[in-house]
Amino acid sequence: MSLRTAVAAPFRQQGRNRLGEGEFVVALSLDRDWFSPDQAKRLVDVAAGRGLLDREDDDLVPAFDVDAVEVPEGFVPDESILREQSTFERALEAAVDAGVDKRTAVAAINERQRGLEITIEAAAVLYANEQGVDVGPLAADVREDLLAGDGEDGDDGDGEREDGDGGDGDRGDGDRDGGDGSRDGTPAAEGVA
């Protein structure tokens, strides 16, 4: 589950839209036992950096509607949400949070990257935008990287993004390929069918 869900939980639990940082940390570490206090503080930094939390005076204020986020019964966030994510990962996560199947999203992003000859980050932001996801801050990051001549190192050299889930799998494009996962009948890259 997402960072957004973990951030929403303390606000929903307290029924408030503003919490002191200490209250937020206690809610995540002691009340819910999801993280250590240090990890909960790290989550605050990551969430603020991703635009999910605003710091106002000594309080934390969510930058999204926490009531629109469901915190499923038994939900426990993975510690991986505590690390910084690439623009690709953030755009992909936003699309998945909006209800798009992850494998479908990765395949569509790879297709846009190849077809438009753009970076994987630009393709991910484009795809998320097409799905109706607000990607304004991410689009600004991609634009800045493109103008600077950068591009996050999001691919493995074959022009395809690996999503860490064991491959991209279903391309969702029917029989338009060569029957072996490629468009022109040549074998697709290993693990990317």
C-alpha cells in the first residue's frame, strides 16, 4: 500500500486535519506500531518531500483529502515507503493508486517511452496524466531534468523499465506483436515480454 495511506491514517484516527509532529509520530509508532519513532520521523520527511504533508507552524497538515483515502482493516505499510522514490516510481504509484493495474501501467509506460523516444520518467508522467492523475509536481521535475539534459537512471540499458515485480508481463495489446512479446517478431528482452 502507499505512502498516502500511511500518512492519512493518523489524521483519520484522530479525526483532525492538523496534528503536531509528535502526535503524528506517536500515532504511527506507538498507537499503530507500524514504525519506530525514528522511522516515523523519516516518513514525515519523505511525505513532506513528496508534497503529501505541509509543515505549518509546529503542525503537520495533509496536502490531500485524507477522508478520500481508505485505510483497510489490517493495513500495515511496508518499510520501503520510507525511501526516496524516483520520478518513475512516484508516477507509477500514483497511477496504481488511481486504480490502474501495475503490470498494465508498466507496459503502457514502456510503450510510450519507445514510441515517443522519451525518458522513462517522462513516459510515466505522461501515462499517469492520461489516467487523470494530478502529476503537476512530477511533470515539473521531469521538465527540469529534460532541460538540464539529465534523466533519472530508470532503465537497465535496454530502454525498458523493470518494475521489480518479476517482469512486465501482460502488454495488453492483443495480437499486434510478433507472437513472442515483440512488435516486429524479434525476441523481446529477457524478462520483458
